[in-house]
Amino acid sequence: GIQVEQSPPDLILQEGANSTLRCNFSDSVNNLQWFHQNPWGQLINLFYIPSGTKQNGRLSATTVATERYSLLYISSSQTTDSGVYFCAVEKNAGGTSYGKLTFGQGTILTVHP
Amino acid sequence: NAGVTQTPKFQVLKTGQSMTLQCAQDMNHEYMSWYRQDPGMGLRLIHYSVGAGITDQGEVPNGYNVSRSTTEDFPLRLLSAAPSQTSVYFCASSGRWGAGEQFFGPGTRLTVL
């Protein structure tokens, strides 16, 4: 199956710092999503981004599908950004996406005040 | 819209007991999936469905059954619970015309003693 690797596994920041999280995947995809899992366990959709660049407030993401990686940028981090960030992909099997996601192991982000 | 709902939020079972985890969505999504999340890991796909009456296995299907009699509901059954099934279970849905972006429920934390 498709492999998904996220880096770094852990990241500790001071409030206000910027960070970049990376997701590498081993095959062509037609679905790539970034999630934030908060300390209560809830999975929050950040971006649906199988290719291109998107921005939402302090967060932005870029996926370079031809080179099989995606980046999540967090600027001016806040303590509420703490949690686990997951990248998840679905292998391109003829164009249709059924939501059969393969998750990476996640990046644990801790933001200190 | 309630989105994706799951019940119960917490459950404790004894080895060998059976139970059903409920999942419902009110977004008229065709595709629904079940994932499990073990400590320190990303989510893994158990079963998925592309429509009423159609289900298929994911990465870790053993010990679980599913059926989909309506578009809205996708229950997950544990026929004979084992300690290895202690996990957090997430249900997700996505629409055919939504390009595969998945939306997740709040999760069910299951402990098998």
C-alpha cells in the first residue's frame, strides 16, 4: 500500500514562532488532507489539498503532487495550535476518491506561552 | 447539520462480549468509513462503504462487521471483543461530488478488559 511519512515527529515552539510540517507519500494520490487532532481527540479538517496551495488565516498548505510531498505552514503559533497534525492520502486508483485514507504517524506540536 | 455523529462516546466491554458502534451522517454523503486509532499512531481504515448495500474491507478488518442499509447509517459490529480491539474508533463520511474530502465524527473510546 501507499506509504506516508511525516516529519518532524515532535516539535516544540514558543508562542509566536513559525513552523513547517512535511508529509511525503510514496505514490500518486487524488486526495490529500491535513488534520489537527486537538487534546480532546477531535479531528479537525484543516485543508483538502491534493495539489496546489491554500491558505486559511495563519495556516497554509502546499502540495507538489509530482514530487509527492505536502507542506503545512503555521505562522505566529498560538498555544491553541498544540496537538497532533496528521497528513492523510488516498492513492489515485482511476480518478475517483472514495475517502479511503492512509494516515501518517503525525507530528506532535507543543506551543509554550 | 449535525455532521457525523457517533454513539456511544465511551464503552467498556469484557472479552467475548459483542456490541455495535453507531455512526450517522446527515450530509447525504455516499461514502462512509470506519477507522481505529491506537496510542501514538495515525488512524487505520477498518471498513468502508460506497453506498447503501455496498461495503468492503480496509487495512484492518478482522474482528469487525459492517452493513449499510441506509445512506445515513453505517454501524460497526464487534462480534466477540478482544483486548486488542481497545482503541478509539472514528467514523467518517464524504460525498461523491465533494472530491473526497472526509469529515470525521467525534470518536468512540472503547476499552476491552
